[in-house]
Amino acid sequence: RRKVCQYGTKCRRRNPEHFKEEAHPADDDYIDCCRAAHVKPDFVSVYQLFKWCDMDGSGRAGREELAKIWGDIQALGIGVGPFNDALWHSLDDDGNGYVNFSEFAEFTTKYKVDLPLGLDSLLGTATSSRGGALCCGVKDCQCRNFQMRRQRCKYAGECYQKKEEHRAFFCHPGDPDWETSRDYLDKNMCRCGHKRKLHSSASTGSGVVGYPRYWTSAVSPTTRGDSEFNDLLSIDSMTLLRLQKLVDSTYSDVTTRDRFKHSGSWMVPMNFEVISASRNENSKLWRKYSIKKAELQLEKRLSIENPQEAEKLPPYDIYNDVVTTKAWEASEGDELDHSINEWYLWHGTSGSAARNICSHDFKMRLAGSATGTLYGRGAYLAESITKADEYAKLEDGSLTVLLCRVLGGRVRLCGEREPDPNELTRDCVEGAYDC
């Protein structure tokens, strides 16, 4: 690990060798270097704050880990209470006993933690390229939009140049940045006196990520701002036909023990008819999904770049023969990232439960309350519509399934007929596996 620059956000050195030898805030390895050197970081983003409490780099933090940095969160936020049971349950939104970054970010946004999210590098989309502001992450700095530090005009107060082009690059006595400016132009330094790298997207809500091109709720970020949206929208007749084709393509006449357990019969329906369908456009759930996807892509990229570290982990097997995924992609569905096991899968449930999932996501604290947990607490999905139908519940004369976009990541394959559910859960929640 590199040394940590002792000056942190106050470092003014411009020597490339210094930047190469020592880690600074906003560097990708800054938090890891601080941890190795037992140095408390200068936090410049919510993402860094989360990485500091994510001790093992698993992408999730437990209650004890969060408790260690709670004082920092309280100092940066507004009205953040003591770390008690009620607050922990509000943080652990899905009830799996851990907090992921999406849950953490929702909390810090709610309590106005005075740091940008800092996801520009992770998501690979700097907000500035979309016309958004870049907010300074240095504590107590009031800068909310990066502005290039101008050069001091050599004529100072005697300058009579009024052209906007001149004023854009040169400052004069009386300008707010006159005292912090230099005799040269520095495009990588802000007028607030902090480097561009210490600035990141000011977006905290729906403006953080991009959305599928066909989503009607996701209007232009410049129009929408950070306003959240949560809509169930009826789909057109052509998409309905594509869904019927997907149902037909993933049909199987094979019965399982769960069909008899849940329906009292071994008989498999002859076919399934799609009566109606809606598309879920939920900005919070899509942001949560996009961030997790970016984290898995980063983890996969790092494992390729560092094969020696990757050898310490279980194999990263790719499952690209999922029937649902192949069929939906073939019918002009979004192309997924097969390198991280991104799939389309069915989830059978009731109509009321489906609406609740679309609004609030799957809740692990409710896992198994309706159908049991043979493989441990979690969301159960299938590539076969016939399998998903075994868990669908009749409400108002119809059965309901969800077509879900799913991130598999590193998969814990289990072929046992009577597996140990607690062991499987530990492998995924505490171990190296994602599902």
C-alpha cells in the first residue's frame, strides 16, 4: 500500500511523483491505504464513508462496523440520532442483517449528510458531462459547483477589459477568488481552493444514474432534477405479445414437489395466458440496482487485473444459458452483462405482494413467510414460468408473476436435495458469494 499524504485535502503539492507515491482523498485506494496505515481519512464522499466501515470490502457493513463511525455521521448530518435498535432497522431496509451502500446512501440523503455521494468514478458517468454541478467534498467547504480557478490579470485593478471571454479566464481585485488565485491558469483547481478530484456529482436522488431509454417516467435530468418517481405503467400491445412469447418459451411440463405442496396437485397447467402487464419505473430501486451492478463490474475488473488475489476466492462461474434471459434478449429486451451473471428471471407471488415489491423491493425479513426457505432466507426466482407459477397466488381471479432483472454475481451452486439453509445463507451474506 502507498503512504497516506499527511496533509489530506489541504495538500497543495503538484509534483506528479508525490501523487504517485502517496495516497490522497478521492484516490480509489485512499481508504484502503488509510486503513493499512491506521490513519483516519479525510472523507470527501458518502461512498468513502461507507468504504471505511466496510472493513472486509464485501460491499456491506454490519451493525458493529457502522457503530464505529456513527460519530462521524452525526457530525456530518442534520438530526442524526443515537445508534439504537430503531435506527438500525431503518438503515437495514431489506432486513438481511447488513447495510449495503444503497441503503446507506438513502439514509445519508434523508439526514442531509454534508458530502456528495461520490459515485462518478464507480458509475462511469460524471454528472458534469450531463450539465450537472460538481460539489466539493471537503468538510465545511461551501462550494456547490466546480468552477475553474482563474488566473490573476497582470493589469489587476487597472484592467479595462470587459469581454466575457477575458473575465472567464482572468480574475481582478474585488472578485471572490482574487485572494486564492495564482499567476497561472489551473483547470484542475476550483475557485474554492480545492482540487477538481475532490468534487463530485451534487445529485443525491433520481439524477444520480441514467435510466432505460423506454422509461416514460425518467424524463431529462435537467427537467426532473433529483425528484424521485415510482410508477406502475401499463405496457403497449406489442410488449404484451412479447411477454406472451416469453411465457411460452419458458414453459415446462415438468412438475416438482413444491407444486403439490402449494397447490395440492401434481398436475401442471397446459399453458399460461398473459392477461395484462405493467412496467415498474421506480427511481430508488433502479438506483439501488445500478449501484450494485457497478460494484460487481468493478469487483470483476479488479479480479482480472489482480489474478493472485482472485485465486484466494471461489471460482467466478458464468451461467449464460438461462432460458428466460436468452428468450427476452432475443425479443429486443435490454442486453445484460453476462460477465457478472445478470439475468432475467420469474418470481411467483400474489398481486398485492407484487405491488409491494415494485414499490419497496424484496424484504429479507419477510422471506419464507409464504412459501418456506429450503435454501435459506432470500428472494426465490426461476427461469421457468412453470416453476414460478407454483408460488403464484390467486387474487381477483388471476395469478401474478414478476419478470425481474437480477444480479447473480459470484454464484454458490447447490445441487443438494436437503441443503443446510443456514450454511447457504452465511456463504452469501457473510462469505464471498453474491447469491
